Amino acid sequence: MKKISITKLSIAGLFAAILLIQSCKVGQKYVQPELNVPESYRGDTLTYFGDTTSISKTTWKQFFHDPTLKTLIDSALAHNFDMKTALLNIEIANKELRRNKLDYLPQVDMVIAGANRQWRSKDFGSAPSSKWYEHKGSKAPESMFSYLSQYGTEVGFNWEIDIWGKISNAKDQLLADYLNTQEAKNAVQTQVVASVAKGYFNLLMLDAKIEVAKRNVLLNDSTLQMIKLQYEAGEITSLAIQQTESQRLIAASLVPELERQIVIQENALRVLSGMMPDEIQRGTSFEHLFAENKDISLGAPLEIVRNRPDIRSAEFDLIAANAHANIQQAMRYPALTLGGSLGVNAMLPKNWFNIPGALLGGITGELTAPIFKSKTLKTKWEIAKIEREKTELAFQQTVVEAVSEVSDAVITVEKLREQLDFARLRVENSAKAVRNANLLFKSGYATYLEVITAQGNALDSDLALVELRQSHLESYVDLYRSLGGGWR
């Protein structure tokens, strides 16, 4: 490092130079890169919603209608461990940001009490001070004579002037990190809201499946009794009873399996809420789980850049990377540092605080510049620029994936609705087939196999309808989350 000492006569000129070069902030100012988002989403044919307010701007309390579900979400947001961790990360980042403001001020240190006593011998190449003779009045020793004695107390400061914007760029970086923790919390919240909603929908659908299974068991019981009567009359063989019983056991075995899944899902929801396993209360119906509002829409793709926490987080990463590159560039330029000290210093303890005899003071100024660092500073700057480019690519990739995710969600909502229409028709047709098969069997125009087949198809169609209904509900949650909804 090359150092230039600043004398007292140049202090005034030094401060004038400080004022002149304060505007010399180096580096690239952050500008949002071109994202090239489309004007509308592919598959934006969602007729359920209107053309005004975007779904993403709807709060989760407005989006969901079921009061039991809203209570579950509210509890999860208050007690979820990931949410609590995210809030602590925000607090940490806030403290770092507030501390950065002090970097503009001098660093001050104080030596409360310092003592320095040194002894030397003749091979040191020196001799005792003449003061020794005055006090001792005899020949000075050749070994272990007192060479230096100091006792002092002082306050010193060191102040690096932010010429090239290192401190201000560090502030930009810390601010981006702080805002990033806010977005991380928002991302956790959207995930918690979506996970609780999906878990709740799954519970409702599992309840519905159990009802289907139990209803089918009762239907099989009725059929089995009818077949037993015909067996006793000698009209059919025992094979009919066995196959009918097998069909009944298929439906009956679903009940304990579904009960197992219910307990596991309830436990998972309790974990999301930061609580121990227990039952989960739910509403009486899975209908009207969403607040039907014809005055909301998907909005424009550009809106998700402002709404989705993961996109905003990726942009804050880019802002921080840009500031870091600026800092590394500034490290290659000269640094201006002011320093000074004020205190007392004496050779003897008794004169330690002898005022003004023991007073000391000084002020220094250094303009230091790196000359040869084995390309370390340049390499760090070049790497920081490359890292910035990587972060920009990650930002653009996040936007592209988000737009694609919304498009996927829109198509899924539409196609599942079409499947639901077919599934309802299938259930109606299966129910008619069961009724007709029973009537024909009683009249002798159908075999027991046709009855069993009709009942099996009815069970499958009922379960398929329940699963499709659940998938359709979850698709709305995915659409809401992909548009950036859930953190408000």
C-alpha cells in the first residue's frame, strides 16, 4: 500500500477534497432488466371470474369462505414454526440494516489504562537514558536496565470517508437483504395458506369417501340378502354368494384405510399449526368453500412481478448482487481515512494524570491506494460481476417459470371442471344401472354378475367424483398461490 501523510497545513485542503469527491460513487446503478412478459396468460379462458380486481390482490380471508378453514389458517400463521423462523430472520436483517447507518460515523476506541515498561541489555545496541544517572547517581547497569516506561489513557478515532460509495452500496445490499427476508416470510405464508387449505379439502374428501364406502356396504348387504334368498330357493349356486361377499368386502375394507388417512392428515395439519397431534374440526359441507365473486380476474402477467414473493425475492437478490459488485469495484480505488487521539501519557505513574504536562493529542490523514495485490481485487470484482449476471438470469428464469405456472393452473382449473361434468354424468348413469340391475335380477332377466358389476362401477364412479372434486378445489388454491395470492 502506498501512503501519503497529511500535515496540519493540508487539513483544510483535505476537507475541501472530501466535499469534492463525495459525488464520485462508482459502480452500476440498478435497473430492472427487461422481462418480456406476455400481455396475457396462455389458456386465459377462465369464465368463472370477471374482468376487474385480480385474484392476487384478494386477501386469503376474502378468498376462502368456510369459517372453519379460515380459523385453521389463522392458527397456522400464528404458530407455524417456519413462519416464526421467518419473522426472526426479518429481525436479524433489520438489526444489520440499522447498524449500517453507523458506518458513516467515526469508529471510536478508548484505552482506559495502559502501561508499557520495557527492559534492555547491552547487546540491544543502546544504553540507559541519561535520566537514569540523574536519579540513581551511580554507574548504569549493562543488563536489564529500564529502557521505556509509559502510562497512559486515551481516546482515539478512525474514520474512513465514503468516497466511492462502499458504505452506501453496503446499505443498498443490506436493504435488499432485509426486504428479501420480508419476501421470504410472505413466501412461507402463501405456502402455509395453500397447504392448510389443501389439507382441509383432503379431510372433507376423505369424509365423503367414507360415506361412499359405507353406503356401498349397505347396498351390498341388501344385494347379499337377496342372493341368499335365491340360493335357498335353489335358483343360483353358492358362487353367487361368495362373489357378492367379495364385492362387499372391497367396499368395507376402504373404511379403515380412509380412517387411517384421516388421522394422518389431521396430524399433518396440526404440525403446520405448530401443535401436537389431535382432531381437526371441519365444516359440514365441501360446497361454497370459496367466496364466489364475479368481479375478480387473473390480471395481467406483469402483475405477478409485483405480487409473487419468489419473484420479488429474486429481484432483491439481483439488487444485492449489483451492490456487492459495486463494493468490489470501489475496493480497487484509493481510500481516505482520518484518525486522531486525545489523552494523557507519562513516563512515571505519579505523573499519569499531570495536566497539562501529560496531555497528548494528534490527528492523522491517509490516502491509501492498492498498488499490487496479485490481481486479487480485480479478480474479486470480475467474479462479482459474473455473479450478478447469474443472479439476473435466475431472476428472469423465476419470472418465466411463474408465468408458465399460472398458465398450467388456469388450464387445470378449466379441464378439471370439464372432467367433473362427465364424472357427475357417470355417477348418475351408474346409479341408474344399479337400480335397473336389481330390478332385472329380481325379475330373472339379469344375472348376479351383472348386479355385482353395476355396484362395482357405482363405487368406482362415486370415488372418482369425490377425488375430482378435491382436485378441482386444489386447482383453485394453486391458481391463487401462483398469481401471488395468500400473503396479504
